[in-house]
Amino acid sequence: MTLFDSLAQFFANWGAQLASTFLEKQRYLMLVDGLRNTLVITLGALAIGVVIGGAFGKITTSLVNDVIMPLVGMLIGGIDLGQLDIVLKPAVMNGDEVVTAAVTLGIGTFLTTIIDFILVALVIFLMIKAINRFHKKKEEAPAPEEPKGPTSEELLTEIRDLLKEKNQ
């Protein structure tokens, strides 16, 4: 092997290694770039969801506290359910001064929170159901039919006829 052949082989191997390293770096950069884009999109969607969810939570809380609970209270005899408490131990008073605070169960607040949760869960359920229906319709869309060509039997018959004509 001559010096020229040795150098040619060295540079060929070196070039192959360099190309291989370059391709690996390109694959790595494409992977990192794709991951970064996915994270940016996902985090953006999550941030939007949190903001909208917080605003929606305020709306449902207002609906429950300001509309539904007063109506329910009016139906059961004019009681403000938000202030409904069960007193376990009354407050100990010394004149106008409270010696020991009363021990109460805040049933009204608990009922308000439960109704608030049920409304939020109902709306989320309906939204997911609508989204799933939309995706289902998208999947069920029929694909355009391809024009029907001759069957394999028709093609074989045509080939046979052409061969007969050629041999005659």
C-alpha cells in the first residue's frame, strides 16, 4: 500500500466519521427542536386553559351564590343557605364579650361548594362530549371513492385477446 493509498483511506474514513457525526447532530437538533415546539404549544394551551378555567370558576361561583342559592333558600322558607350553620357548642358570653367562640358546622357553605362543583363538572362533561362528537364526525367522513378500474379478470381477458391477435 502506497502512502497515497494510506492517505486516501485515512481521509475517506475521517470523512465518513465526520458525516456520521454531522448526521447524528442534525438528528439530535431536530429532536430537540421538535420537543421544544411541542412543549411551547402544550404549555401555551395549558396556560390558556388555566386562565379560562379560573374565569369560569368565578362565573359559576357567582351563579351559585347569587342566583341558585337565593332561589333555593326562598323555596324552603326564606332561609339564607350560605349562612346555614349547625351549632355544636354555643358561644360562651360574658356580657358583650365572647369568652369562647361557638363551634359550628358550616353546612350552608358546604352545600354551596357542592352545587358549584356539580355545575363545573356538568359543563366540563358537556364540553368533552361535544368535542368527542366533533372528532367522531370528522373520523366518519367518507373517503372519496376511487374510480373503479377493470378487474383482474377483465385485464387477463384483454391480455389473452391481445396475445391471440399478435399470434395470428
